[in-house]
Amino acid sequence: MRPVERSGAHVLNRNAHTVGVALVGNFDVEDPMANGLPMAALVFRILLDRFGLGIGAVRFHREFQDKTCPGTRIDLAAFRQLVAEAMVPGAVPFRGIVHGDAFVQCCAAIESGILRADVRPLLEALGHKVDATHLEDQGKVYVE
């Protein structure tokens, strides 16, 4: 939890120019896909983008120490693929948006750091009438 500008203490003799990411769980036993691995891939994607690194920069603790970290149920090549897929714009889907106590399903994704969503379901859930008949010819959506 140190600032990225400071050396960490995650891998002996390899901390000066690396960032350590801790995954919480026993992934020698637990299913990593059910316990946050897609979110970890997103974190790695953000770090790779931030530092201008390629997918080969993703390394596991077990490559440098006599440990199984992050767990034997996580394959490095498969995790790198998960990170690579998260790098594609819009590859981090959201199921919807919460409004008050309601959950509104609307196809949404982050593209280049911007949340883009199908506004029709959200606006209709808020009680608005949406008319998109002029979207193609005028580039407009009318909301009543």
C-alpha cells in the first residue's frame, strides 16, 4: 500500500522498479475467477497503461521466490490473456447503474477512462420518454 513512487517490499532484491499487487485469498484452493481475478486483471491493465508497459511485464511472485503466489490455480499465461482482454477499449463491462434502491440494467462500459452507457433504460427507469427516431439523421435523442 505504498505510493507507486516508492520501492515496495514484495519480492526480495526486485523492488526498485516494480509494483507489487496483493491478491487476497488462498488461490491454491479457492477459485480465483469467483474471487476477484477479473478485477485484478483490470488493476493490472491500469498499471500497465499508467507505466507504458507490455503484457510481458506481468509477473508472478512465484517466479522469483520459492512460493506458489498468487496460487497454483492461477496460470500466468491465462492471467496475462485476461489482462490483455481487459486492455481492449470497452472490455470492462458493467451490468447496470444503481439509482436509489433500483438497479437499472443498461449496457455500459469504460472506454478510454470514460463511462459510456445505453441511456434509454436509465432514462425510462427515471420516468422519461425517449425518442431516438432522429438519432441517425440528426444525431439527436429527444427526452420528454
